Amino acid sequence: MKHLPNLLTLANLFCGCIAISFVLSAQNFTTSFNIDEYIEVPAIEQPYWGSVFIFLAAVFDMLDGWAARGLKIFSPIGKDLDSLADLVSFGVAPSMILFKMLWSAYMLRPEAMDVSMLAMSPAFLVACFGALRLARYNVSVAEQNVSFSGMPIPAAGILIATFPLIQWQNPLGIGLKLYNATVLYAVIAVVCWLMVSKVRFFKFLPSKFSVADIWPQLVIIVVAAASFPFLQSAAITLALILYILLSFVYKPKQA
């Protein structure tokens, strides 16, 4: 049983690697309605499955923490392994999703053949800032017992992982709006800033279960559940946006 937390962490890493492989295999294809008109069609099935495995990685990330606390097993190796797995699953894999989304956005433009690969490179800033976020957390974990300094990288990764799901389902036409490079650059900038900011993000699982302590979580759950019939997978995105906004307002008391 002493190896269970690390095995769950490795399952997190394994899912992150599979997510990357799915996203890398996504290839746009060209179709035509007549001999003179060709349309670039973005691949959405492979990124969809990449997102599914990022969500699975998040499940294992949660379970390894529970297992470590339940078994009272803590070690420097386990902490470092957890950070490495999180960087792959919630940093590199989401960066690959953004890279492919930027690629698709540019391929839909008339000047697609003249676009430089460097135009997609900002996607990997998410992985870079995620690594900085994890390094800072590892040296200040004792100060983050009831809240996090900066947006946790799993939350950032899951937020980005919802985008292919939205493109797949396209609720209320939202998915089509994500084929916009300007929107994606803005997402990258905001997510990177949030991860290394000094904003205190509350933990979704509070240490105390009183109304005064869990009202932000209740708001998120109720709004997400109420919006799901209309927004489908975008309800998860809405929940994470609410998490960000409420973190600016709600400041949990130190234990």
C-alpha cells in the first residue's frame, strides 16, 4: 500500500502522455463543394479524446493526494513526482491543445500558407508558466494550507481541456468562436498571468464545511448544474471561470 500514491501519480502521468499523443495525431483535412472551392476542416475528434484523458489525469491527481493523506505517506520523491506528472498532464498536454487550436484558426484564414510556425509558439507559454507555478508551490507549500497563491496548474489545464469538448459539441455556437487566434492568445495571456499571480485561489475541498466556508463552491456547483442543459461541456468552462472570479472576492481564513 505504501506505493499506492506514487502509482496513482504515474497513472496521472500516463494519461497526460496519452492526451498528448491524441492531440499530436489530429490532422486537419481539406474538402470541397466544387472543383474551384476548397475548405480546410479542423480535426476535432482526436483533441476531444485528448481532453478526456486530461480529465482522467485530474481524477488520478486527486486520488493520489487522498491516498497519501489517508495512508499518511509523504516523501520528497512523491512531491517531485507529482509535480512532474502535473506539468505533463496540465501543462504540456493543454499547450499542445492550444497549439493545434491556433493552427486550425490560422488554417481557416485566406493567407494560411504564409503563416509562420512561430505564430503558434505562444501556446507553450502555458507549460512554461505552469512549471514556474509548480516550482513556487513546492517551496511554499506550508503557506498554502487553505488557499493557493496563483491559479493551480490542474485548474488551468482543465480549463483549456474544455475547449475541444466545446468545439465537439458546439453549444450555442460557442465552439466556432474558439477558431479565433486573438481569443486564444488572450486565453494564454490570462491563464499564464493567473498561475504566477499573487491572487489567492481557494481550495475546492474546504477544511471546514460551514455555509460561511463553502458558499463559493455551492455557487459554482449550482450555476454549473443549472447551465449544463444549455451549455453542455461549456458548463465546466463556466464553472472554472466562476472559480477564478470568486477567488478575487472570497478569502478563506487561515487555519
